[in-house]
Amino acid sequence: MKPEEQAAQHRKGYSYRVTDEQIRRWRALPPRVKLQWLEDANRLLAAALTPKARAIQNRFRRGEL
């Protein structure tokens, strides 16, 4: 087994990958658009998540899951 595969087995939380093109598109956006997107996403999550789901999300963020 490769070292990165071994490390992945012990890792908790979550991860994702983005392409170079996705990074270029994001970087091309003006800061105001990025901040609006972040604010909208936070507002949606605050309204949609149940207390139980929010607790699970926080456990992911802390690397407990």
C-alpha cells in the first residue's frame, strides 16, 4: 500500500478536490461576489440544518468523524 493510501485510511473528516480550471474561475471573481456567495451559503445552512445535523457537521470540522 502506498504511503498516501495509508494516511488516507487514518484520516478523519472529509476532503475534496478541485481542478486548476475551477481555481482559475474562482480567482477571477471579484471579492464582492465571493463574499456574497459565502454569505448566501452560510445563511442557507443556518436555516436548513437541524440541531442534530449541525452537531454532526461540527464533529466533522473537528476531525472527530
